[in-house]
Amino acid sequence: MNLENTLPLADAKELRPLNPADHRSVRRPVGGMLGTWVRTQRGKWLGLVLPVTILSVWELVTRFGLVKPLFVPAPEAVGAAFYDMLAHEGLLGDFWTSASVVAQGFLIGATGGLLVGFAAGLSKTVEQVLGSVLDSIRQVPALAWFPLIALWVGIGTPAKIVIIAKTVFFPVFLNTLQGIRAVPREYIEVGQVFNYSKASLLRRIILPAASPSIFVGLRYGAGLAWAFIIAAEMLGGRYGLGYLLTRSQELLLTDQLFVVIIVIGLVGFSVDVVFRVAERHVLRWKKGFEG
């Protein structure tokens, strides 16, 4: 039975599917748009609540003299120390010294981790050959290698680059290996049905599916690299942010100590933000739970 023939014309028209073009004329309720805007703005500003709270408590504690300035200097004293270190004590030069070592070590370690991770992930034989040796080396902390590396190449920049490279290598290697091994077998079978070559299979299926895990390794490695350069510079050398930390501690320059700690934290945060933005851009096709 034709349903339209049994109803009045007006009712029959109501049964017809809505023209997609008509959706353009449907306006969202003002209340819904306002609620969406409020939620978006709240997400942007919510991250400032805790830093502002900490800064306010810090200011109040120092203003009312609840803690001696030797232990916790006032925010304005830290700001003055930052300007003095930047203008007269070469803070920028020490920062670039540390950043240069981190960049070189990260590049070497990440490149090695990606190459070895892909080789082991794509070949069970390579994983079996390298697995036991790499696992044994991984168990030894990076700083435990410092005395031996210092004996071989000294305590200068090359030793720090080696330490950073070793630190970065293993997170990148393990996450790359795990990312490749976590690719569903069904994806590979689909590629084989379409007669993909090994290169096409790697480029179109394996690499995109493993990318989230690879980015986790790169982000984690970058954070470790920045943390370990500070530790390495505190152990040896007379340049870099780690050296400034040690010097400030020895001379009881607490305001400069706070400056260096804040700079280290802000730089580490900025590096992580860069990787998060890159990850969001590269993996923009991936939709996951956002909480």
C-alpha cells in the first residue's frame, strides 16, 4: 500500500525526508550556543586556577613573614634575580648550552630508538638477537654509566650527549616496538587482500596504527632528556642550568635557585606542549575519549 495516497497532501508531505539543504536554515538555540562557549572558555582558564593559587599563597606566606627569605624568597625577589641573571650573569647562555646538548642527545637517541624499534617490530629475528642485550643495558640507570663514560670521553659535552641519547633511546624503542606489535592482525590481512607491497603496508597501515604509541615514546623521551641534562650538569661541568643550580645551592642564593627551577619547569612544559600540538596535528584523524 502507498501510504502517501491514504493521507491528505499536507500529512503526506510531512512523511517525506527532510531536504539536506533545509538543515542550513535550522538555527541552534541561543542557550545551547552560549553553553558551548562557556564550556570552551572554562576549559581554557581552568588550567590557571592552580598556578594562580600557588602564586597567591607564596605571596601571602612571604609577605607576612611566615617563612624566612633564606628558605622561600618573595616572588618579587625572584623576579629581580631573574632580571639580574638574564642581564648580567649569562642565564641565556647557560640555557642555550643545556638546550643544545638536549637537542643533540634527543636527536641521536630518538633516531636510534625509531630505527631499532622498527627493525625489531617488523622482524622477530631482530628482536630475539637484540632483546637480551638491550634489556640488560636498559636496567642500568643512565647516571650509573656516567663514571665510565667520563673515563672514556671526559665530563664535557660529549659525555652528556651520550647520557641523553641513552636515556631517550629506550622509551622510543620500546614504544615503537609495542606500537607495531599492537597493530591488529586484521589490518595486515586487509592490506594483503589489496596486494599492498611491504613498503605500502608499512606506510599505509603499520605506521598510522603505531603512531599513537610512537608519540608517547617521543614525548616521554623528550621529558627525560630535559630532566637528565640537569642531573648530568650537576655532576660535572661549569656551564648550563644544572651548574647554576649547584652554584646557587652552594652560595645560598635561594632567589637564583628558584629562578633556575622555574625556568627548568617552564621549558620542560613548553617542550611537552610542542609535542602535544604535533601529536594532535599528525593524529587528527584519531578520536578518543576526552573525559
